[in-house]
Amino acid sequence: MISKGKLKELANEAINDERIFLKLLEDTLSKKDEIRFKSNNILNFISEKYPNKLYKKWDFFSDMLDSKNHYQRNIAINILANISKIDTEKKFEKNFDKYFDNISSNRTMVAGQAAINSGKIAKAKPHLQSKITEILLNIDKIHKGKQTELMKAYAINAFNDYFDDYGDKEKILKFVKEQFNSDSPKTKKAASEFLNKWNK
């Protein structure tokens, strides 16, 4: 695990040196876990703190959503969500279906990341909130993996990001309250924490 201080140092090096930056992008495609993991951590940090640096590489990450490699799709899911907040050219809208198709993946790691990060996208793009909400409310029908109950916890976590801004709060609250009957302890806990925070 890279320390926060070291992560910031490596990110700054990449921002100030185009060769290092391009090498990081190349390393996200590496078949070696250690190389790909390190690159992902640094780029994720950059996408959160300096999203403009990665926005010009939107298509690079968008293309990764088509990868058969679920690790690469995971990287793209996280980074595109982080930089969607500065997406003035509405690039995400063109990638909407490709992005959210990942929720139907039978790999919970990929589907879960897409679900969790959808809250960031909904916050950044209010006009997509209703569309995203419908996907999250029906996540157990969309996800093709075995962990459908766990996926509901990820949906609840996503709702946290934009619930305060959302118009039809009752629809979300109804969904969350139903999760007290979930078989997943994590989902029950997420529901309890959500209602303690928002249902006042």
C-alpha cells in the first residue's frame, strides 16, 4: 500500500512530467498485478485531486470499459466517475449505457464499483439522477451475479452521495427501509446508517 504522502509525491511527478504520466496510462494495461495496482492508485489520486489532467484522456478510459479484463474495467469505472464532475462536454452521457452495463456483470467487484460510483455521477450530473436512481432501485434484477443482496448495500451507499439533492426522496427511502429484511448483514447495516442520517 502506498502512503498518502508518497501517493501525492508520485502524482505530482506525473502531472509535471508527461513521460511519467503516459507511462502510468500504459501501466494500467499491464498484466502484472503489482504494476497495474500501483498505476491505478496514482491515477485514481490524480482523478480526485486534479481531474483536469485526466479529462483529456477520457477516451482512453472509456475504451477500457470495453475490455474483457475486469481489472481494467474497474480502473475505468473509478476514474470516469471521479472526472465526471468536470465533464463540461457531456462525454459521460455518450458512455452512459456502456458504464452502467457493468452493473449487470456477474463479477461483483466490477458491478459493485459501478454501483458505488454512480452516486458521484448523479451528484455531478443532476439531470441523470432519475435515470441512475431507477437503475439502483432495480439493482437486484439487473445484476447477474450471485451477490444481489450485497449489491443493494452498494446502491444505498450511492444514494448517500446525492439524496439531499434528489426530488423523489420517498422512493429511495422505501427501497432502503425494505432492506431491513435483507439476507446481507452489510446491506442491513447500510440501510440503518442511511436512515439514521436522512430519515428525520
